Amino acid sequence: MKKNLKQSSIFIVLTVIMYLFIRGFLFFIISVPSLSMYPKIDVGDRIFTTRIHQPEKIERGDILVFDSEELDETLVKRVIGLPGDKIETFENGEVEVNGSMLNEEYVAFNDTEYGSYTVPESHYFFLGDYRIHSSDSRKWDDPYIPAENLLGKAQWILTPWERSGEL
């Protein structure tokens, strides 16, 4: 009996350690609370997210999960500006990066927010896909998110089943 209890205790402790390691260093799952990434991601979607260990591998268009210190919450948005990029948003909803217009087929319901931004080193500029309902870099007091606040890259919608698939 004591041997079984000891083995069970060791198993439970090792399982907890493995869970904490995997969640802390490899991946995590988030539940999306808002419409800001609609139609690609909907309210309530559960997203499999891999941890970011090399921010220099982030590409424009990636959907990332990050902490916003200004809003004191975890957000999911699309990377539009990488370190050093010059961004211009126009009244007609178009976005220009480093002099080239972006082809953003994923955008739903653009809005008329406009401005000019230069992304500082080790920072990123984010926009939601459902622009008219997205609190994003255009609307924050500090429009840039530092690399150390990046948590992960959204990879796959897990649930609901009818929406599951790669992002």
C-alpha cells in the first residue's frame, strides 16, 4: 500500500512538472474574448498557441498573443509592423508599410482611423482584422508592443469543431 501511494505521488508530481514545463516553454491554449480578429477568429474560439523564443523570426501577417501593459490584458492581433517599419494608415482603411500598400484580404469592416507610425527597435505594431471593432495599435496611447510582451504565435483553432483548422 505504501509503495503504491509513493508511486502515485511521484507520478502526480512528475505530471505537474511536465505540464508546467510544456505550458511555460512550448505551447498554451487561449480562449478568444472579442470580435477583433473576426472572421478568421471568432469569440470563444480556443486557439493552440506556440511560445515565441526567437522574435526575429516573426513575420508580418502572423497572428500573435501578447500582454498589453496599457490595457492590462492578453490580446490576439495580427502583426503589421516589425521593428524599424514605417506604417501609414489611411481614411479609406488601407495600410502602407515602408512605401508599399498591404494586400489585406483578411480584413473585415475597415474603419477610418488614420495616422503615421515608425516602429521602434524590439517593438511591434498590431491591428485587428475586424478593424471597426478592434482596439489595436491605432487606438492605444503607446501603439507599440515590446518583444518581451510577446507570448506566442496563434497556430490552430481547436474548438469549436466546425471552425477547427490551421490559422
